[in-house]
Amino acid sequence: VVFVSGPGGIGKSTVTIGAVAALDHRALVLDGRGFEPTPAGFLSALAARLEHPDLTSPDAAATALDHAEIGTLVIDSYERLNLLDGWLRNDFLVALPAELTTVIVGRRPPNVAWRTAAGWRRLLAELVVGPLEDADARLLVERRGLPAETAEKVVRYGRGHPLALELLAEALARHPRLEL
């Protein structure tokens, strides 16, 4: 299990989807905002994405994922699924094939149970997504075609946060005299 965490708007989903797109196997993405945070809701959402009716247990889901040749399962917006955390760790994920990688994307790092539950520490990786370096922030802002002075102001005030950079660039593109 790989946990990708960071503040809202920092680019966790973008980084994850980009990395998954570069893989040489099939991936499936579930967005935690799109289903009820219960085992039944999770399994129903998974069944819909796999176009496989009647996934009513972790074992059935594991079999369906294996038959669909899914190599990576991404669970995005994990902060919305707090109620599912124990079930996912103790029931669902342990039923999956060993070669399937699960990527959990959310605003918070894994809770202490992931680090202390028997066997999980060795199976857990963490990636914290932080602000962009100035050079990368500049590249993001330059796509907007803003004047150099305005682009530099956006980079300075955005402090590497992609969502802030996008919002600032948009605001200054619409209102060039806007004071920051």
C-alpha cells in the first residue's frame, strides 16, 4: 500500500494519475467522493467500475480485480472514507492478490494503525506531496501567457502551491491591476 498525502490542492491526484498512466499494467481509480463510506458502498462502486455485478465481499472483489488484470488500485479522496479505514486494512486489502498495488490518496498520512498493526509496516510506503520548486511553479504559471512581471508575482505569492498558483494566475489574467 502506498499512501500519497498532502494538503488540498497540492496536486496529489495529478501526481498519482500521472504516475499510474506511465505503468505498463491496468489501473483502476475509485474516488472516495463518489460513494457512501461503507463496505457496501465501496464494493458497489468497485463493481460499477469493473462492470461486474454482485461484488458482495472482499474475496469476490479480489477475484474480479484479478480477472480484470488490474495491477494498481487507486483510492482517491481517502479523507472522505474514515469510516472504512479499519475495514479496508483488515478485510479488503488482505484479500487482494499480493501483486496488486493499492495507492491511497488523501490529505492526511496513514494513521497509527497502519504503522502498528501486525505485518503492515513492511507493506506500507508513504509519499508526501509538497509545494513545487520555484522553477516548476514558473513553468506552471508560464502556460498562462502572463507578462513576466505578473508571472513572477504569481510565483512569489503562490509559494509553490499549485491550486494557489492557478487561482492567482487566473485572477491576474482577468484583473491585471489586482493588488496582492
